[in-house]
Amino acid sequence: MDRLIVSVSGVRGTIGGTLSPQAACEFGCAFATMLRSGGDRPLTIAMGRDTRPSGPMLAHALKAGLTAGGVSVVDLGVVSTPGVALMTSKLKAAGGIVITASHNPAEYNGIKFLQPTGTGLTAADAGRLRDIWESRRFALAGPDELGGESSELRTHGLHVDAVCAATDVTAVAAQRFKVVVDSINGAGCVVTPMLLGRLGCEVAQINGEPTGRFAHAPEPIEGNLGQLCQAVRKHRAGVGFAQDPDADRLVIVDEAGRFIGEEYTLALATAFVLSHRKGKVATNLATSRMIDDVAAAAGCEVVRAPTGEANVAEAMSREGCIFGGEGNGGVIDPRVVPVRDSLVGMAMVLQYMAETGKPLSELVRQIPAYVMIKTKRPCPAEAVAPIVARAREASAGRPGAKLDDADGLRVDLPEGWVSVRGSNTEPIIRIMGEAKDRAAVEELIGQVNAIADEVIGKRNTG
């Protein structure tokens, strides 16, 4: 099922397979064509990449397509995704590009396109870009209109400055926190110690060489973070932080070396933010009810959006939210940058610990607990809609059921919720749920999995 995935989240594919230099060059041409469709004025985009070895190859191919289309490129080098978003805005660029496959396995890479604000493309613009690419109707520049290339090396410093401007650096630094960071040999390797040093922390970094040769599977989930948990105990640290390869997601380990779950990143950050400021917060439909409980305790409202960072950012702008993020460990503070940012998450958690004087485990215990189970399985793209339709039909008559089909299907019930949706970045379907006890959520997920078994089985035998 190796295919090039083109969605609102950008482009992802395998190196040596579907994401070829030719495809990257064509997407560069397509993005240039879309950007220049509003006029012939000179345009510039900011481009950065994570550490995957295929990054330079894709960067060269994208630059060829962009400059052929009359758009100049400012190369930021190896930087985080939020770093690219920040520089896209600071440079007043017409857009941005991040070459990354985020948490996907090492054989993948991807291309993420940004608006001038630094946020991902809207669904409408992502659709326009795809249409131009599929039609191959590229508007190429003449010899006197070709784009140029330049480099910009200030991203890390400016990013740290922006995070510190939104943080009580003095309060955090006074605690001299001992912190262990697993940067998974990715884009966070250099900038993260810079930030933690500014915050007065004693830092032990593991997998801190920016080689792109990931020391473990890159998705920051419990099964991949045993080394971090062990290091926190070894160093007697107050907290452990895990990043993904493009450093936009943050997962936390407490002072006892316990993985506390990626959903707690947003819940803890929200509790911290709402202790200082009141206002709406936004998240997606697949995020834990913990954020609803935290917001309710502060007298604030949660706005739900379809899964995808761009959708959450759009909801934040539309609803005037002061904070937001996703339950995959992504927090968004629009005062810094309107995208997920692991550095923002680290600063907020450290300031929360500093201000309360409480260890992380105690702050976690203050948040009402749920059991959330996240599953994924290979699924042909054409099977997703029938699975969702069958799940909707099966859920419609359940007592107290509330159905939301803005993003696949989410079914809220008195005992918990379950959702099913096709991934924007992998050839899989995600089935997840949450309840107060494990048996209830396993039953909810099992019912949807049984539907998926039947639909996929029929297609495989049909």
C-alpha cells in the first residue's frame, strides 16, 4: 500500500519509493504556481528541514521547482517545524516549506506547506495545490524572472527569544531544574539545549546528535521511550522531555521515570495557561476529555476542531482562543507561533512546576484521569468511508449518543467516546476511544474494529 499521501497535512511518502526527487520538484513548481497566481510581484518562501538523510535531496529538488516557478527560497537549514513557522512570519515570506515526516518511520519523508502566518495551508488551499500538481499545469518563469536562493542562520536564537519572551525566565531559572531530553537525533538537538540553558536548567541530553539516524522508532509513545524513563531515574531529574524528529510534539516523563502519556502535555499546559489568563482554548476531536475538565474548572470553554494542526489553528483564530493544541503532545501558544511547539510546552511545564512548587507527578494527579486507547491499522484509502458509514449507522440508535462527523466519526456516549478516521499522513485508519475504565473503552473500540474487519475483509476477498 505504498502510495504518495497528499492531504491538508502536506505530502508524505517513502524515500526510494513514492516521494521521489521528481515529485518534490513538481510540488515546488505547483506551490510557486499557486503563490504567483495572484500577481507577478517577486515572492520568497522560507524553507527548513529535519535531520533525515533524504532532506538535502528533497530540498534541492524543491528549490529547483520553486525557482523555476519564479519564487526565491531562503534556506533555514536544519531547524524545527515551529522554527520554520516563526521565520516565515518574521521574514514576511509568501509561504513556508518544512521537509519532514514528523513521527513517521525512518523510510518516510514529507513536505509541509505553510501560509505567510506560519500555519499550515487551509483545506481549500491544500486542495488548490493538489489540483495544480495533479494537472501538471505549472506556470514557469522566463530567464529574467527565475527565483534566487539565500540562507538564514538565526532561526534557533530567534525561536528561543520568542519562547523566553512568553516565559517567566527568572522564576524557572531559580529552581535549577534537572532535565533529561530525548531529541531523537532530530531537529530539536541544537535548539532545545539552548532554550533549557536560558531557563537555568541542568540538561542531560540523550540521542542529541542531529544525524537523522533515529536511535529508536521516532513516534514519542511509551513503547519507544524506555531509554528516557531510565535516564530520568539515573540522573534523578525532575522531568524528562521527549520530542519527535521535527520538534513540534512534546511527551513528558515524571520525576519517577514514569511515562505519563502524550495527552497530559496539552492538559498540563492548559491548566498552567488558565491559571494566568482566562479565555477559550481549542483542540481537535481526538483529544482527551481532560482538557474539558481543566477548562471547566477555570470557567472556560473548549472549542473542538477536526484533527490536524491547521484545523485547530483556524479554529483558534476564528474563535479568538488564547491557547490550543492537540492531544498528540502538541501545544500552540499564538503569542510565540501559531503551530505546535515542543519548546513552548517545555517552558510552560517548567514554569508550572516552579510557580506551584509541586513535582510533576502531583500536578498530574490534580487532573481527572481517563483511560484512552489509541489504535491504528493498515487500511486501503477506499475502505475508510464505508467503515465510517457503518460505524455511524451502528451508533445512531444508542441511548445518549452524540455523533460528530466533522472528522471521520466521533461518537460521544455517557460512558465515554470513540472515534474512527483515516490518517492524513499514513495509509492507516485510526480507531481510538476514552472512558473512565479500561473495559468500557476496549468495548467501544472493539465494536468499531469488528466493523473494520468486515469491511476490509470483504474488499480483500472481493
